[in-house]
Amino acid sequence: MATTTSPPKQQRQRSPKAGRGQKWTRDPMMGYLFTLPVIVSLSVFLIGPIIYAFYLSFQQFTFLNPDLSQFVGLDNYTRLLTDERFHTALKNTSFYSLGVVPVQVSLALLLALIVNSKIRGKTFFRVAYFLPTVTSTVAVSVMFLFLFKRDGLVNAFLSLLGVEGRSWMLDVDFALPSIMLMAVWTTVGQFMVIYLAGLQDIPADLYEAAEVDGAGPLRQFWHITLPLLKPTTFFIVVMSVIGTFQVFDQMYVISKGAGGPLDSTLTVVLYLYNVAFQDFEMGYASAIAFFLFAVILILTLIQRNFFGEETRM
């Protein structure tokens, strides 16, 4: 009787190990299968084009006649040093970023403090401030074209104050500042929501303890709110700088793709678009794209060092 029952016991002892082994081999495979669509789509539509664009940046290449493409080494990158239109585009983009980012971040923080306070109707203000963010950029650009034209609403208001109006979007000195004003108005609501989330994450007992110690609202803001919002501010500044250096659609709509008047609204991405799809110089356009990537990367690293260790993930 004992010899006949031993084999089933051995089978029962081995079967759990075999099951665990199958599980350890099956689980990674299931994970890879679930992530396979994302891996394939990223490889085809993101990583592959980036690698190919980097390859093209060393080529003289046009899609109109790809057989005539040839390797030119660093010529496309050295051409950036002598291209005056690119210098103008880089100067306009830097001016745009320096003007928009500080105003955007400060205003977003101010609005977040307002809608986070105990005011009546704060839900209405949250919606009103966020509404421009979800509005089409093209629609907003067209609306600002009508507002800032010579017989538009802005000049009508200024005439009441005795100020002479002008065609703001056709003026070399005022076209870019007018677009900067539009950019602040359309994007400040998005950053206000991020600041609002950061404010609501600050423990209320810190403010209660500060009140017990006699700290007023201003001292609470400087010694509690601002330090604890440092990671949020870092995130917003990085996203804002990246967005301003990649600005394209507003410039394209208002200047009809030319960057006028007299290149006053020509930005790096708009110039890249014109080089790639009007001049069909894909190699040079790819070099501009990777130069812009290097600029944004360097600025991000500088901001990371400026904001300190606590903002690092």
C-alpha cells in the first residue's frame, strides 16, 4: 500500500514549484505584451523620426529629390553661425521668452492665491481664468487680430484716454509685444491650476502654527507658501520656458507664416518650418531643430541648479 501511494506525493510537491516557475516566466511576457503597442508607437512615431532627423542634420537633403542627398558633416550647424535670419529668429524667441515667462508665472501664482482664498464665487473665477486655455489658439489669434487692428476695440478704448491708436500687429515695434500679451492671457489659466494644486497640498496646520506665533499673511506667504511651492514653481518655469521657445501657431496665424512685419515676429520654430516646408532644406531644418533642443536642455539644467536639490526627482 505504501509503495503505491508515493508517486502522487512527489507530484504534489513538485507542482507548486513548477507553477511558480511558469508564473515568473509568464508575468514578464504578459507585461511586455501589454506595453508592446506603446513601445511600437513610440518607436515608429517618436524615437525613429528623432534618429532619422539627427541623421538628416548632417545631410544636404530634400524630399523633392532624395537621390541627390549627400553627407555635408557639420556644415548645417556651422551655417547657423552666419545665418542672419536665424539670428533674428533666435533674438525674437529669447525676447518673447524673457517677457512672457516672468509675467506668466507671477500672474498664475497671484490668480491661484485669489481663487484659493475664501472669496465668494471662486468657482466662477476658476472657470473664467481657465477658459482661454481650452480655447483654440487659432480662434484666439484671429480674435486678437480684430481687437488690435486700427479700428479695433483696443484703439477705441485708447482714444477715450486721448492716446492715438495704431495697427498693432503691423507695427515692427509692437507686433511681438502684442502677441506676448495674447500668450500670457491664453496660458496663465493652465499654470494657475497647477499652482492651485500646489497650494492645496500645503498642510493647514503650518498656517495655524504661524498664526499662533503672530505671523501675518505676508510673512506666511514668504516663509511658508513660497518655499513649499518651490517644486511647483520649478515645474511651471520649465514648462513655460519650453513652451515659449517652441512658440509657432500664434506667429504663423498672425503673420500668415512670413514672420512679419520685417521679421519682427519670426521665431525659431517658424523659421524652421519655413526652411523645411517652403525652402525644402530638410537637413538644415533638422540642424535648427537639434540646436533648439540643445538650448532648451541647457536652460532646463540651469533652472534645475537654480531651484536647488529639493526640486530634483
